[in-house]
Amino acid sequence: MEQNNQNYLAEERLGRLMAKYAVPCVISLLVGALYNIVDQIFIAKADYLGSYGNAANAVVFPLTVIALAIAVMIGDGCCAFVSLSLGRRERENALKSVGNSIVMAAGSGVLLAIVCLVFGQQLISLFGGTVNEQTFAYSKEYLFTIALGMPFYMFGQAMNPIIRADGNPKFAMFSTLMGAAVNIVLDPIFIFGLRMGMTGAAVATVAGQVLTAASAVFYLVKARILRVKKSDFALSRRIVGKTLTLGICSFLSQISLVAAMAAINNMIRKYGALDEIFGQAQYAQIPMAVVGIVMKFFQIVISIVVGMAAGCIPIVGYNMGVGRPDRVKKLFTRLLVLEAAVGAAAFVIVEFMPNVLISVFGSANESVYYTEFAVKAFRIYLCMIIFACVNKAAFIFLQAMGKAAASTMLSMVREIVFGVGFALLLPIYFGLDGVLYSMPVSDILTAIISAAVIVSAYRKLNRETNSPKTEASKAQA
């Protein structure tokens, strides 16, 4: 996509643009989510790991989300900055942002890996891994190898949106697909064939991440319009600040989830110990394992939702840059409708087919208490998933419009104020069930606030659409 062809983002039909950019983005994020999910599916079906392995996977999962949060902050921020810069014909700023983002992704990946290796046991304890001795041991085993792969994982995830911004969403999708395929092939070999346990699952994951990172390097060397030069790698405070500001919503939407998971896991450990059934040592890991698989399904749904919204970032950024708020408003409307439809489909699945989901994660080898709690967890925890989907779409779309403050505020309120607050408060009154109620209550309250912000955004877009400047831009198009 050469510079003189960029204007097709302001001219092509919105439906076609969404298909071109959002579909590959959805697939990329889904495949990225599958790394951890596939591990958990195979772990659950290994009779020598079972719910202990599932619980360990749930304990380490927040640490992989931290890695993803930093990566998407860099990648999505760069993608938004590049799109806005190209729309304003500021090519040098776009290239500088890409070079700076490469340096940030590589450096932060190494730093986080060191932190996980040095403070691994403390981090496992923070996320509830002390629920019993076996879960703690499996968590340490899994984290060690996962930490070694974090630099590759973070680099690959950060470069993915940058490759999309270069006009090649298909390559971004296929590079992630290749890595996931390697993981899917190697998981059963290492877990069942070689019986390498949690280490085998982690090695399979890291192998796929290395391949995705390598393919990103290969692409960047031959990039279409974002081919950086040596001077672009020199960090600029202005460029770094703007890039990270635009990506902060993506960061907070992920990192705040970590805070919520830490609260949830610890409340599960605390109030599970007081439960008549799960207070028994042989069943203590079940609530954490169950909530872990519920979160994995939720991650699949949110990957679709975030992918649809994030795929629109280059379209939104460019049209805002060239003065076409009318197209941005139409795109926002289409996106909200589609996100609500995804949430409705997910609602039907969790409310009417929870046993199907449970069976995917290996319930055959578990007790009846595992199945009973899992059905209840799916039906309560995700009963307001439609609101969750629309909320996420609003957060990211506002970010793409350059409204980082509003986007950040919404994300913080949802995940920190509500997500953590209710996870700590409700179990006091409802015990273990209070952990499950925290999710729908948070989503309902966030939806009320989001509605007000969405209405405000529409009004602003309407004013800009009717301005003389916009009318001139339409005439030129």
C-alpha cells in the first residue's frame, strides 16, 4: 500500500474495509489467545495433570496477560499513531514511531522475563498459586519456560498491529497462525507422547512464539511503506510519549484484567477454604481451575470483540486525520451492532450449553463437584457478556479516535474500580458465589457509563460532520 494509494481508507466502502482489516485482526488475536487455551485443553485431558495442571495454568495466565498488555500498548499505540500521521501526511513521524516501538518491544520483553525468573515464586503466590502444594509446584514448572519465551511473545504481539498498519493484515494473521499451529502440533507430543507435563506444554508454546517473532522480523525488513532506517531506532521522548498515550487504553484493558484476576484468584483461595466441599484438600484447586476455564472462554469472545474494534484503528485514524468524521460515525454504529451480536451468541452458549464448554477442558476425569461448580460459574459469571462486548468496543474505538483520556477512564473504572472492588466486596456477603457475581455487576454499571460516553462521542461526530471543513473533504473525495 504505497502512500499515493492510502486514500482508499477514506474512499472504499466501510463494509469492505472492515472485512479487510478486522477479520485478520480477529483471527490474529484468537490465535494468540489459543496459545494458553490450547495448553489448558491438553493439560486438562492428561490424567496425570488434571485440575491441578488447570489451576496452575490459571495462576500463570495473568503473567502472560501482563506481557500481552505491554505488547499491545506498544503495538496498538504505534498503529494508531502511524495511521493518524499518514492521514496528516507526516510520514517521518510514522517511521520514527515504528523504530521506537521495535526498541520498546524488545527491551520490555527481556526485562519482564528477568522479573518473572527472579521473582517467580512471589508472583505465583500473588495470583493464588498457594491453594495447595501440587498446584504451586506445577505453577513454578510452567512459569519457568513461559518466562524464557516472553521476549519472543511480546515482540511478535507488538509487531502484529504495526504490520497491519503497513497495509498487510493478512501477513499479520498468518504469522500468528503459524506459531499457533506449531503449538497445537507439539502440545500432544510433549504432554502425552513424551510425558513432559507442564514443561512440555510451555515448550510447545514458546516454540510457536519464536516462529511468530521471527516472521515479524522477516516482514519488517521488507515492509511496504513503514521500512525504517537506522536513525528511526533512536528513542524520542515525544514519539514514545505519543505512541504509548495512544496505546494506553489497550494496556489498561489488559493490565487491569490482571488486577481483577489477582483479586479473584485470592478470593477464590480464601473463600474456597471456607466452603464445605472445596475446603477439603482434594477439591481445593477446583474453583480456581473452573474460573480459569471460564476466563479462557471469555478471552476467546473478547479476542473477537477486541479484534473487530482494533482492526478498525487504521480506518478510524486515517479518516479522522483527513477530516471525514461522517465515515467514522457510520463505522462506529456498525461496530457496536456487530459487537452486540457477538455478545448475544456467546450468551446463548454459556447459558444453554455450558456442559459442552466444560467437556472441552477435560471434565471427564473430574468429580461431580467440578462439573456442578463449572456450570454455575459459566451461567453467573458471563450472564452480562453482551454488555462486556459493547463496553470493550467503545473503549478501543474512542482510543482510535484519539480520545485517549475518555478511553482510559472507562477502562480504569471497569477493571479497577468495579472489577477489583466487587471481587473483594461481594464474597464478604455471598462467599464463593460473590466472586462469580462480581463480573455481571461490573459490566452492568460500566454499560451505564459507556452509554453516556458513546452518546457524547456521537454528538461530537455529528457536529464535525456538519462543519464546512468536512463538507469540503467530502467534495474532494
